[in-house]
Amino acid sequence: MPEPLSPLTALTIAGSDSGGGAGAQADLKTFAALGVHGTSALTAVTAQNTAEVRGVVTLEPAFMRLQVQTVLDDFDVRSVKTGMLADRAMVAEVALMAEEGLLPHLVVDPVLVSSSGHALMDPSGVAAYVNLLLPHALVATPNLHEAAVLGDTTVDDLTTVDAMAAVAERIRETGARYVVVKGGHLSDTADDVVAGPEGITVLQGVRVRTGNDHGTGCTLSAAIAAHVARGSEVLDAVREAKAFVARALAGGAQWDLGAGHGPIDHFGWSASP
């Protein structure tokens, strides 16, 4: 009998969500659901559930690097995604590793602003993303609030596909090869806009009406990284990732897990007989 093929490997550099809905936990579930072996390097540890974040402890950038290097020394990592990087020092350290060629096929989810508009990174951290990290990104996946910050505009100006396309192109000027501006937090249609070497691509979507949407941004970027690790071209990876998130949202729409924004159905449990 032929030897079984080993799964391909991806790496997430992100914070831990003790509620299991977002962060490294969502990334690892996404990798597993898409048939990719997931490895991780934590940037921060949070005390949170579906309703609140009670505390955050940021790890030292040097220890994050040690985690990454230890993984790379033992695994053939095919793609890397970043999530919550917590502060400027962490962003700068990840950017340095990318500059050193340690982070192949890098997908950057720039965790700068929450979906409700709450700032999660100070201006120096935003500048580090723009000047240091995004130039090394194969794909960047800002939500509308983050796109407004990175594109030096306001979210009120990002109400049309044309405006989303313009800001995506502006963010591409940082050096990021592809920029995916996610429209799900504002539009009724949940359309996303992708700017890349081929021009602008609009990925249409139907909004899933549910309060169980915690971790959708993490999941999208992780799914892109997983498909890229498996050899997909970027636009195909983004399309497949968007479809995966839509299925996961629909699957978990009626779940009753926690008092706040619950997780999504990464493994298709709701579709199981």
C-alpha cells in the first residue's frame, strides 16, 4: 500500500481567545476544517468570553519569535497568518521576521479596530503596520474600520463598492500584493472587494443575520492562508475562504453558546445528520 500523504502545515501568529471563538483558537479550527495542520505562536493571552474581555497579557516579542522559530525548525510551513499583534513592538518583530524570509505566503489580518469601531492599536502600531509589515504581505484583510484607518479616510466614506475599491488600492500602495476589504460589517449584501495585480474583483455575498459572528475576520484570513498553503492562487483562496465563512455563519446562526456574540460553525456540525 502507498504511504499516506502528510497534511500541509500553516502557522498562525495571534492572540489566544479563552472563549474559543476568535484568535488562535479560531485559526486552528479553520486550518483543521480545511485539512491543514495548524501550528501557532501566541502574541497575547486574553481572559474573555462571548460577552466581554476581562484582561489581556501581552507576551514579549522575543518569546513570540522563539515560538515561531521553534515551529519553523521542525515543520515545513507553507503559509503564515497574523492576527492580534497587540502593540508596536510585536508588529515590528513580525515584520522583521518577514523581512528575513521566515514567513512564507504571509496573510495579514490587521487587527486595529473592532467591528464596533473600538480602537485596538495605538497610532505607533498603525504606523508599524503601514511602514513595516504590510510591505511583506501577500494578502491583507482589513475590515471597513481598519481599511479607513490604513487608507486615511473615514468609515462613513466607505459605503459603496467603488469607495471600498479605492481604499483597497490605496492600501496596496504599502506594498501588500492583495488587499481584501471586508464589507460584511456595514453593507446589507456583505460584498467584499479584492484589489490585486489583476485589478479589482468584487466578491458578492449575502449577509447572514445572526449574533453568532465572533471570529469571522480571524476565520477568513486563516481560511485564505489554508487554501494558499494547499496551493491555491490568491483570488481562488479568497473566494473559497469567503464561502467557508458564509457556511460557518449559517451553521452557527441558531446556536446558544454564551450571552454575547457566539462562535461560528467551523466544522459543519449543524449540517451533520
